Amino acid sequence: MGRFHKQKHGHWYFDGIPAGPNWKELFAGKLLTMAKSFARPLRIALPCCGVDGCTEALENLGIPFLPVNVYDLEDKYQETLRTHYRTAGVPEDKINMHLGKEAGHRGTY
């Protein structure tokens, strides 16, 4: 685990990034069991999705999901998101993204 250090000129720096929490362990029990037993994938709306950390967390927890209303003004995320959704088991015909200045803006009204 890293530590904060103060330099002579007064600025602080961190000498390492701590490991993230074990989400499966933190959410183990009734909540995770319930989420995994849903009759259909959890539908997640993603306005201003960015690189979509929400469904990344669900995938890591083993909770089936379906991304819906995926919008962002940046189109550069398309291949990253498509690869992530495919890896998570989202059917190709269910990957429906609206990215870029025109398509991503339509969903904001």
C-alpha cells in the first residue's frame, strides 16, 4: 500500500496506488445472490456513458446486464465499449450505442 509524503517545497505526492476493494467479497450474500437470480438481465441506462464503469462492475460481480440508452458525445469509445459488451456476453444485436456529436446529443432531450 502506498503512502503520502510531503516534499520540502510543501507539495504532497503518493508513492503507490492501493489495490481496489474485492467487490465480490463486499457484496457477497443475499444482495449478490438476488441480483444473479433475476429472470432477465439487469437493464442499465447509460447517458454520458464514457468508458462505462457501471457495467464493468456488474460484469466483475457476475451480474447479467443489458446496456440500454447508451449515449455519449464522444464517438472514440465505440470500439472499447463494443469489445467490453461482447466480452460480457451481450448479444451483438442488443449492442445499440448512440455516440458522437449528433447521435449522442439526440438522447439528451
